[in-house]
Amino acid sequence: MNIVNAASALHLLFSASLLWVVPSQHLFLADMVAFPVSLFLLVREIASKWSIATAIERLRRHSIEICIDDAQSESSSRESSISGAVNRRIKYHEHLDLSQYKPLPEKAAVLLTKASRDGHKRLSLFNALLLLADLVMFIMCLDFVYRPLLTPGLDLFIFRPGHVSHNSAKLHIRYPDGGDLELRYKELGSDWIPARNVPWESAGVFEPPTNATDFTMTTALMNLQPSTKYIVALHCRQPTLHSQTALLSSLEFKTAPIPGDPAHLRFATGSCIKPNFPYRPTLSPDIRGFASILDHSDDLDMIVFLGDFIYADLPLYFGSTVEDYRRLYRQVYRTKSAYRLVRKVPMIHVYDDHEIMNNWHAGDAPPMGSALAAYNEYNGLANPPSPTNRAYYNFTYGDIAFYAWDTRRYRSRWETENEVGRSRATMLGKEQKVHFTQWLAAVNHTAAVKFVISSVPLTFGWSNEDSSQDTWRGYPTERAEILELTRHVPNLFFLSGDRHEMAAVELPSGNMEFSTSPISQFTFPLVGQFRANMTGETTLHHRRPGHVKYGILDVDTRSGPVPRVTYNLYTTDVRQGKQPAWTYEAKCSAWR
């Protein structure tokens, strides 16, 4: 392999790795260097070979003329005549010095010239195809990386349900076209058919969102009935319509049971999505994990998204302004599967590092302000109510309780911790930890099942350098304190993501953790190491391969004092995600 082929192979390797293995910024920058080098060498090689082929063709014509001129000479003097003819050509081509070579017989010269010319043509064709492959791969990389800039989604329309409680429902709207908006709603029958003689009720008319919030807003329907199905219609009053209203969209949802009542809840969970990864050339990028969840969405009550809804730093960090972050949220919501899924199933969120920057641990330092503003506009404000200016929250669904941590904003800075300080490091911060402890005491004997949502896993199974700092492994003292508290809380489960792998682990406290990711992102099927059964832990299942992995939990507390909790792992690598790849029936206990 010569240097030209080696340069092209290296560029194609970088491009393929970026598009189909891991969308890393380092790979993209390496590809940006490899492509011009490969392009220069290939073009030079092609030009050189075509120049040689042209020179050989010209020399061949001259050789034929010599043969014709000398054909009439006597056979006895043929060799000297050919030499004379060659000498004449040498004078014509003064830059060629062939006097030291003995001329070949006519037939051999013609055959050799033809073989050389055909060989150059074959080499030139190979290089031309290699050049085409380089160009196509580079264009695909540019499309993958710069699609958010090329199609910023400024005309994006969103109308989706957020948190739905027993008596209210949050609605997230993005509407950039102007005109007052009106919400109308009414009850549906048990079969999702509008009840007869039930009139539409108006939730009020309000001004449209403005550019200050990227044309997004979150409102709420209040005074709803528990365990009731509703249809909501969004209307617009355009000034050009002379006070007439136009229907923009409608959606349906079901309110939660009364807090404390036995309930049946089915919800999906997972983290980490990147539109159109693995890459496919298309005008309409999609999110394959959301498309797979749609296959199971008919009986889902909600989706708990565990963070990394956007990747602000992969494969390229565009900047730290609010618009740089907003653009990435619009890219996600404008995919066809996201558009369908979020209208059909209420989705609540926690954020993780890639909504800001990889492995974020710098608190409110820039660009946290811009990142959090965009997160709230698109995801955070539609979550359950939370303490003022906080992203952690709790809520209930019947007698099933949830607490969602903020694991980024209050964690200790790594670079400021020595060995002693590391033992005192915190991920939750004092205020959040107190709030969580109070919640834990309140639900211990009032909720049949409890779920604690953490964007990063608590298990020590992931033990490389990154996870040793970024997950709960880097905060061992606080983790031990939390597990000592949850040890005494029956039927409590942890839900986490982040690692682009799946693991079901019984923690030292006896609580189960289901860590599931990615919903639609890269994974390393042959790289990395998960250590099963770490000290005090029991690993029930671990799965690394699969660009699409998510969990669906079925929780039923209606059957008596012992609730039923079932976890199902789905991956498109197994039966195209139509059936579970792994199922676990949790061992629950009587809770009162």
C-alpha cells in the first residue's frame, strides 16, 4: 500500500468511525485533517498517471511512424535503420535521452506500450473511485455534523403533554407564527371516544410565545378529574381571520389516580439520543430508539427520560449561547418519531452532562446559564413542580412515588478535591440532600413502590477513569450515606442511564438499580469493561452491544400488600425490539 492509498484509507476510517461507531469531536477534527491530505495526494496521483499515459501514447505514435519509414529498408540494414530513426526522434525530443537503450523490435514495442497504457488506465480508474469515495464520505460527515446549522428548525411547532397529575396537566407549546392561542378540552370515554353531549371547555386565551423564549411556553390545565381521559385542542386566533380560530393540533392523555390509591403504571425509561445515528443519508433524520418505543406506546402512561436529550459537545461544540443549545433541541423535536412520540405519551426529564458539556461538574459557571435556560424552555418547565429555580423534583402516581435528582449542578469540582476532600465530595449538595431525605421519610410508609431517578449510575460496575469520576463511584461517601437510608425503605428502585450500556444490579443496600442506555446513540461492543458483582453488589444482567436500548417497567399495586414490579429490556438487536430481550420480576415485599 503506497502513501496515497494509506492516506485515503485513513480518511475513510475516520469518516466511517464518526458516522457509525462514535460521533466524537476528536474523530471529526482528525477527519478534517485527513481529507485535504488525501484529496491532494489522490489528485496529484491521478494527474501524474494521466500525464504518463499521455506521454506513452505520444511515444507510441512516433514509434509507428519510425516503423513505417524504415519498412522499405533492406532486412540486412533494418537494425541500423531503426537506430537511425530512433536517433532522429531523440533529436526531436531533446529532453529524452534514449541513446543508451537498444530499440525493441516493432511488435514487442507495440505490445509493451499497450500493456503499460492499460495498466495506467486501471490505476487511474481505481484512484478515481477512491477519490469519489473520499468525497462522498466527507460530504456525509459534513451533513451529519452541520445539519443543525443547515436546518435550524426555526419553523418547528410543538404541542405535547408534560407531567400529568391526578388533577392537572402541563402542556408544552412552541408556536413561532404569531396570533393569540386558546386551549379547549373535554373528557373522553373509556374507549378514547368523545363522550356524547359533553361540551368543550375553554382554558383561556393567551398571548403567543415570543422570541425571548424561542417561541416556547408551558401552561397547565387545572381542576381535572383523576383517572380520566381528556382531549385537548390548541387553537390560534390570527388577526387576518377576523377573530376566527384555526385548529392547530390536538392531543389526548389520561390523568393519574388520586395520590395514595392503588395504581397500575407502565412507563418507559432510558437516556442518550442523537438524531440520525448511526448515520443514514436522508433529508428527514430520525431517532431510531423513539421509533422503537412507538411500537409499545399504546399502553404507556409516561416516559421518564434520564438525560442527554441533546449532545451539545458531540461531534462538535457550536458555542455557548442560548441559541446554540436551542438549535439542538429543535433538531431533536423536529424528527418524525420524536414529533409523534411526545404528542402521544407524556414525557418528563432530568438533564445530564451533554445538555451542558461532557462530564460537567462546574456548577453555575458558564455555559451552565445558557444550557439550563434552553433545557427549561424545551424540557424542564413541563416537568412536575419543583422548588424555586431547581431542577430536582418529586411526584406521585397513585401510591407510586418518584424522586428525580439533579446530579450536575451541585456536585463538587474534581480539581479542587484532594484525598481527604474526595471522601467528602457531594453530588447532590446539602439542600437537595435534605429535600430528598425528607421525601424519603414521607413516602416510606405511604407509597407501595418508590423510584429514585439518577442521570448517572450508582453501581460500581463501571470502573474506568471516566466513570470513576463522573458516576457515583466518584462520590463514595455520599453514596454510602444514601444507600444506608434506602436500605430501610421497602420496594425502592433506582433508575439511571449515561453509560451507553445496560446493567441490572442489586446494590449493597438491597435496592435494585436498572441502568439503561442508550435509547439511540453509540455503544462500544468490543471495548470497555463492566465488572460484575463488585463488593456488596450482585449483577443480574449486563448488556453492552446495541445502539438502541431502553426499559419498560410495569408496576401494579392493586393486588394487595405486595406490589408487582416487572422490568423489560428492549433492544433492536433482539427481535427488532418487538419483544423483550430480558425480563426481570422484582422481589417486592409487603409495605404496610
